[in-house]
Amino acid sequence: MDKMNDMTLFTRVGYAFVPIQQMNELYSPQDGLKAGTIFPELNIPPSEYSPMAN
């Protein structure tokens, strides 16, 4: 292998962090379609997770 390919074998792009979630309650199918998720815990308004959304 050449030097460039040797370096790309050991390059880390990023790490994923996925917390374990408990399944508590679910939206009805109609409400889930409106919200874009059936999990109320994931229904976060854009203003809460993105300061640019205001």
C-alpha cells in the first residue's frame, strides 16, 4: 500500500452516542403522522434544539 492508503485505514471520522431509551408511551398513528414521530420523547420543538430556528 502507498502512504496515503495506510493513513486512511487509521483515520477516525467521528463517534456515535446512542443512549438506551425506555419505551413509555406512543402517539396514535394520526398524531404520530402530524408530529413526525410516534415517540413523545422525540417530539422536540425546533426552538428547543436549534437556536437558529427562532
